[in-house]
Amino acid sequence: MLPDTVIDNRYKIIKSLGGGGMANVYLAYDKFLNRHVTFKMMRLDMKDDTNLAKRFKREAIAATELVHDNIVQVYDTGEYEGTQYLVMEYVEGMDLKTFITDNFPIPYQQVVDIMTQILSAVQAAHAADIIHRDLKPQNILINDAGQVKITDFGIAVAKSLQNMTQTNTVIGSVHYLSPEQTRGGMASTKSDIYALGVMLYEMLTKQVPYEGDTPVAVAMKHATEDMPSVRDFDPRIPQALENVILKATAKRPQDRYSNAAAMSDDLSTALSPRRSDEERFAPMSETTDETRIIPMAQIQDQLKTGVSSDKSLPDDAPEEPSIKDAIIEHGKKGYAVKSIAKMVDRTPSYVRQVLKENGIKFRKAPKWPWAILGVVILGTLVVMFLNYQSSKLVVPDVTNLTQDSATNKLQKAGLTVGSVSSTTSTTVDKGNVVRTSPKSGSEAKKGDTINLIISSGRAKVRFGDYVGSDYAMTAAQLRAQGYTVNKQDSASDDVAAGKIMSQSVDADGKVDPTSTTVVFTVSTGAAKVTVPDFTNKATQQQVQDWASQHDIVVNFNTQYDGTTKKDYVISQSIRGGSNITKDMVLLVTISRGPQTDSSSSSSVSSSSSSSDASKSSSSSASSSDSSHKN
């Protein structure tokens, strides 16, 4: 659409803002309400696509139902030359994808603040029974004031209407697609939470967790591979912050946060020092879940067309034999009624009836064999119980012991030492045991294998360059990682107040956060100088000397004055005791003494700067001579 095009005598197109697979987006001006708006119009080549038209309408419906500070507001809808359009709030800023690229690395506290705003909006949408289904950084806008707004509800759907949509449709961006969606499952609020976890991963690493040559390959990784560790990318990232990602992106929806509010609550304390020793999040065992294998061809077709195949082969399991046939067969072999009843899981009366109908004589089981069998079974159970009790152990606590000492203690307890791995630790000395797997206090049997995790010492990480960063945000971020942060104020004419000017720790230095103290020199802004009261107390030369010492510019005026001694200050433009910066100019009036009869002028002015006192004196003298000559 060309600039200056006017839609419905109201919306004037200014410029293109971009486009996507479904619509083109423009900056427009609302002539009625005198404001800039975002004008979104379906692509002309798509206007006859009824499915896309429905999605476009759904976006309008979904967005108009949501009024939230962090959701882009839809103002108007309409149709122009047979093509649908939306008029939305214009957000002057950038999308989160661009923000990450331009501002990486983003301070952890800022990451938390951005994600908190997103979660607030998502929770509001979910409370209104709206699932976004396409949460990604490109659909998150950040204005110049740092406010976050979610947009593009084009594939959003009401939870109550999901059974009316194609449940086998894969919709959304493959890099943020939940495992259940890649398997052809229905999107839910938990799917949105998964996408939020991936976005949090991207904000901390500047990359998505899974890459592949094809969308199918990426989708398979979401469904089968563990979430990569952000701490492998940057060990300084607090474990508690990584745990938010791990819980949000758990493979099973039931292992994720119950809702966006719960994720927000957990995220709000992720940088707290009290969570600095938090262990890595591990979801519940998935052993009870049935593993579903999806043919590759089906996944490829699903990602290519948007719809998965519903074709499935019937089970080839043979039909179970008839219960009656089994009863008859056992009856012919002479089994007692009660024995047959237990074998086929039927009542004795039913068994007797079947046998009678088929002319098979049946017998009652003698009581004494069963009594003997009962005694035997009971005795066996007692022996098994006693054996179990005698073999039951508790894994001893070997924390803080050396590897050799821990091995001896476990062997003495009747246990076997298995694998030995290492991990960093802030509390356990290098070479000593951090924990065991299974953990101490757990039940075990004689001979069970116990794995040791040994401390490799405190983790040392690159400190990083924080010069030019905001001190308050940086200090909070580093303290959450265990650093001791001190501040030293310093005035600066070049560096804005609150920004870091220098740091005591080398940017490329490898340090242990928990034992490192860093001193930041922080700008207080331009230096301020207190102006003395020069009136009737100082000569021009004395004022000039003071100005030169403090690098202050002074302009001098001279005039005749019968009450002030010659060369002394009559008045000053800035009152004594005031604080000024070096970019301000002080105006001072100097007395030339009382006016004589030969003087034809009552006042003559001259000026000078602090940088050259001799010029000031010469200027004043020249002014005086000139006055007398005139």
C-alpha cells in the first residue's frame, strides 16, 4: 500500500513497518483522534483464503477482549476493497528479538523485569480463557520507556473453543513449539508457558535452545532432547534462574508451572542470595508415561501442511481365547472349581454352571492340600520378609568426606561405590564429597551401587566489563551471584550520573564470585563548585584567580560606583554560597571608583574569561581609557 493512502476517510498510511505470511503492517495516522496507529491489513493474495480470514477475525476478537497494560490494544476493525484490516495501538520501539540483538548481554535483573511484564500479560490472557499459541520474541514489543507489550493474537484461541478447531494442526513457530504440539497434541496454557521458557533461554544466551537443518529436525529435538543448560553458556547465570527455564520447558506439561502467575512468583526470587545454593531442577520421572513414536513422514507432512495425519494402523494383537473355552479345557483336565475360578478370574458359581452345561463333572478341592499350601506360602512370606529386613540399609551421610573416606564408609555399610563425577561447590572443599546418588538417608539394599559427586572447588568465571553500565542494576545482579560490591563516587563532566566509570577487577580476570570484592567508581555527574560571596570583599584579580583555579568562566563588567572601592566587586550574577557546574558563566561587576567631572560616561563594560587574567585586566584598562578619550 502506497504512503498517503487514506482508508475509510480516516486512516492515512505513512510508511510500511513490515509484513508476514498473513498480513502487511503499516504506520498510519488516525485523522479523527489525532494519533499514530498501527494499521494491519491482510495480504491481497490471501484475501480469498477463508481460513486466514477466520484467523484474522479471531485476532481482533481475542485482542479486543483483553485490556491490559502489557497487551497491544486493538482500536478498530474494518474492510477496505474487500480486504480485512485491524487498527491497533502504535508502540514506538522495537521487538524483543531486535532488543536482544542490540543489547546483549542483558543484565539479569532487566531480563527478569521484561519477563515479569510478559508473564503478567499472559496470565491476563489465560484468565480470559485465551491461549496465544505463538509466543516468540518477534511478537513482544518494547517501547522507549521499557514497557513490554504482547501483540499478534492471530492464532490465539479460546480454551473453550479448542474442540471446535483442528486439534491435529501444528500452529506456531517451531523454535518455541512445545513437545506436545510437535506430537500433534492440543495447545494449552502449558504450551504458552513452554514458549515463555524458551524465550527466557534466548534472552540469557542470545540463541534458541534447538537448531536444525529443517523444521522437522527442530521439532524432534523439542520432543526428545534435554533442554541445554544456560550455565554451560555462562556459568555466572544463577542456578535458580536456570531452574525457571527448566521447569517452564519440562517435556511433560504436568511438570511445568501450573500457570503464568506461579512462574512469575518463582522468577521474582531467582536472583535472591538465599537461593544461591539451589540444586538443578529435575522433573518427575516419566516412566509412567507411555512413549508415543510418531512416523517421520507424518511429522514432515504435519509441519509442511499444518495438519497431521489421523491414519493409524490397528493393533495386531490376537483375540483373547473365550473364557468358557478355558473353563472347559481346565475342567476336562480335572482342576477343582475354585482353582479354575482363580485362573479365569470368575466366580466359582459361574465356573460350575459352565462345566454343568457342557456335561463336565467337577470336584471340590480337598481342604487339607489348601491348608498345607497356605502354611507353605505363609512360611515363604515370613522368610522373604526377614531376608528383606536383614538386607535393608540406609545410605550413610558422607558429605564433606574425602573420596577415599567416603568409599570406605559406604563399603563398610555393605554398599558398592559406582561412578565418580565432579561439580563446583561454594560450601564443600575441593576433593570432598558434595552429595551421593541416591542421596544420604535413602533406603538401599545390600550391594546397591552408590554414585559419588566430588567437589571441584568454587567455580571461576570471567568477570566481565561493566564500564558504562548502570550501577544500581549491575550491583544487584552481581550481588545475586555472590559478589561483594562497593561503590566509590566521582564527579565527571563526560559520564552521566549513576553510570560506572571504572572497576577494580579486570574484565577478563577469572574469579570466584563468592570470594570476590569489586569496587566500582560511579559518576555523580558534572562537578559542582561553590561560588563565594565576592561582593565588596574581592578584587577583580582575586575573582579571576579563583575562576582559573576552578576552571569557571567569568565575564566582567565595570562601572563607576561611589560606595565600592575601585577594582572591588560591586555585584555578581550568582549568589554567594550557590553550587554551579563548569558549564555555567559567572557575571561580575567591578567598581571603577567614583565618577569624576571629566567622565562623560557613567558606565563602561568589558568582559574576560577565567582562562586569561591578563586579558581581563587589559580589557578593563582599555575600556577605561576609551571612556576618558570619549
